[in-house]
Amino acid sequence: MSAERTAGKSADSDPASLVAELLGTLVLVFFAVGSAVLAGEFIGSLGIALAFGFTLVALAYVLGPVSGAQLNPAVTLGMLLAGRMTPRAAVGYWVAQLVGAIVGAALLFLVAHQVPGLKTGEAFGSNGYGHRSAVGLTIAGSFVVEVMLAALLVFVYLSVTRKVTLGSLDGLPVGLTLAAVSLIGIPLTGASLNPARSIGPALFAGGDALIQLWLFVLAPLVGAAIAVLAHRFTHERPEAWFQDIPWLSEKLGRSGGSGGSRKAGKPGGADARASE
């Protein structure tokens, strides 16, 4: 069975995929968020955005064939709603991503405290709105920004992957997308797009970073759902709507006419490939 089929169908029983998500999220938080915490004043927003993008490109090439290098609960939610993962697999990915983000933030916190005079309280690469936004963006504006930026990232993931894993050239578009949306979002909210990336640093920043954390968990997940809807109308895919929730998939398949679950039943569809 190919790596793609394994990651799409059996990630819930594949420890390699979960370890890849944990390590990948750890590395993303340590190095990418670390660029903001340790070197932000030297490299600026452009440098931080490139650090996020380049780190994801590297991880996508290394871990993409194993787990898809999602490293982001919003991306995993998009894969789940698109019918490419089982709920059990998605939960496993979410747990691995959160653990990786927290461990990565803890290691970064340890390093940051070795830098004389560096303050981490209520900062530490965390996201924020209002007085914690570089431009003072309001809570409503921040929510819309995070939804849109996350939607674009998830949309690209859904578009370049065949099921879950990333192919040989797929790491470049997802990495460039993360760099682009980070460049836009850093002055506005700090560019979350990723609940795990926000949760890890916020736990160590404390204060208002924790109070405002809810927005940077909820908004990317909303963006992921929007991306799935948009992708359905722009890319014809064989996966059924919510195929791992049978009653809902069947209902949507009947109401959708020739789309949805009927396509999933074709011999050449993703379900047939995944079961081989």
C-alpha cells in the first residue's frame, strides 16, 4: 500500500504519521516562532514570514510523504471535512500537533531565558488584537483576517494534495503560501492561521495572550471550513461530503444530485484507491 493511501486511510493506526506531526509542529514552533522571539528586531516582518515559509517547505519535503506535513489543526480539520481522513485519524493528528507545539514552545522559552534582558511575558511570539496588534486591529477585523488567511492556506493544501500526503513538488506552494499570508498577517495579528502554533507560545506568554487565545483557535477553524466549501466548487473531487459520518454523507449525497457520495462510489475514486 502506498504512503499516500496509508496516510489517508490508516493514519489513526500509523505511529509514524503521528510522530511526524508532533516533530514537525515542534520544529515549526521552535524555529519559525523563534525567529520572531529571538531575532525579530534584526530580521523584521519579512524575515519572520520567510522563516515560517522556508521552515514549512523543508518540513513538507521531509514529512509530507509520511503525514502530509499538516502541522496545523485547521489543515487537519479541512482534510477531515473534505472526507480525506477519519475522525479518529484527525483526533490523533490534533493531539500530536498540540503536544509538538507545546514542547517546541517550552524549548524556545528555555532558550529565550538564556538571552539577557529578553522579555517573554505577554509576548513570546503570541498572537493578539487591539492593543496587542501592531496596527491596533480590532477584534472583528482580526477575526476576519485570521479566517481569510487560514482559508487560503487550507485551500492550497486541499488543492495540491491528492488525498492527505504531499508529493515531490507540493511543499513549495504550501510553504510560499504560508510565507505570503504571514507577511500580510504579522503586522495585523501576528499571523496565527494555526491553533497549535498559537496555543504553545500563549501558554508561556500568559496574561492577555491567554485571554485573547480563543480567537486564534476559532478563526482558523472557521477558515478551514470555508476553504473546504470553496474547494468543492472549484475542484472536482471524488471524495464524498463527510464520508466518515455515514448519515450526513448519505443525506448530502442525495441532495447533491450527481455530486458528493455518488462520485465516491466510482471504481476509480479515492475510496477505491484507499481500500486497495
